[in-house]
Amino acid sequence: MKDTILIVEDDRDIMEVVTIMLGREGFKVLKATNGKEAIEDIAKRPDLIILDVMLPDMDGFTVCRRIRQESLAPVLFLTAKTGVQDKTEGLEAGGDDYLVKPFFQEELRARIRALLRRYENYRGKDQNEPRDHYMEVGRFRVSEDFNEVLKDGKQISMTDIEYRILKLLMQYRNKIFSIQNIYESVWEKPYFYDANNTVMVHIRRLRMAIEDDSKKPVYIRTEWGRGYRFVSE
């Protein structure tokens, strides 16, 4: 079955270029030119959303927050803004990655492929894969094959990136991972300085998902100047 990609973009030239590129790659394409249409199209269950930040009726961050109420499909932001604050806001809203305009089609294609590959693992898309490999750590039960995280027997919803960070830290609990270690292991891309903020935002979101009090984390500890580690009770 073809993966479905929703493009949310009000620039018709960009929409046309990206649509043609995705069609050649064999994807099914849904198109929305504003936030309202995008939110309605979530009911069609796209596998990935390419989301422009600047839309005519509402900003992309607001759209992403609404999307996250219904879907955990990866969101790739397209933005003309390069500031750290704008990128942080996108990640805080639930985005998985961002690409600055203008962009090369090859880079867009590579990011889409990487996000979809991780999302397929997240959903356990291959129904023939065994699904009985779990880590049991204190109050947590985490699948090693696909995204399933339970705390005290209750399932926790989190994005693919958050799941991959948690699994990495739990597999090597008490080991300190630098931000560079985490970024290169989870994003599977070479580290660059701005990645620091990206990792910190996702760590903050992950703490909100698993900690009893995210402001007083018990499980994901910060080792100042060194990185992060998972500590079991």
C-alpha cells in the first residue's frame, strides 16, 4: 500500500513542485492550502504531514497542535524562518523535523524517507514481525520492536522521536549520553550545533510524557555539562 503524504502549503508553486516530486516517488498525495483543510484531512489518516508555518488562516504551530490531538504521524515543518525560537516552537508544538525554505528536493526527499521509515517501525507496520520483545524497567514496560510504552500498565502516547530517545536511554540505563550521542543515534544524521536545542525540546516533551512531575524528573536525569541518563527506581 502506498504511503499517503498530506501537503499543507498556500504557495501554489511550492505545492506543485512537491506534489510532482512525491508522485514520481510513488506516494499518494493529499493537498491543503490552509489550516482548516489540513485539520479536516487528518481524518484521511496520512502517514506524514508536510506543514508550512505561514498559512492564511492560522499558523502551522497551531495546526500541528490540533493534529496531535488526533494523529501521531510525523510532521515536517517547512519554514522561511531560521531563528532558534521558531524552530523550538515547531518542536514544542509536536513537530518531528523542519526544513528551511528554499530547500533542495533531494534533502526534502531524504527527510521524508527517514521520517516514514521510523514511523513504520513506530506503528509496527510489518505485521509479521515478532512483537514480544520488551524491556521491563521499574514501572515501565517498553517494546523493543515497535512503539508501545506502558507505565504502571497504562499506555503512554508519544511521538516516534520521543519513543526512540526513551528506548535508547533505557537500553543503556545509567549511561550518560551527550546531546551529540542522542542526536546522531536517534535522528541518524551528523550532529550540528543547532541540534542541541532540538534534543533538549524533545527531552522536555518526553519528561512531560513519563515523569510524575516533569519539573522534578526522577527517570531522565540531566548531568550538567555531560548529557542525560535514564535512572530506574
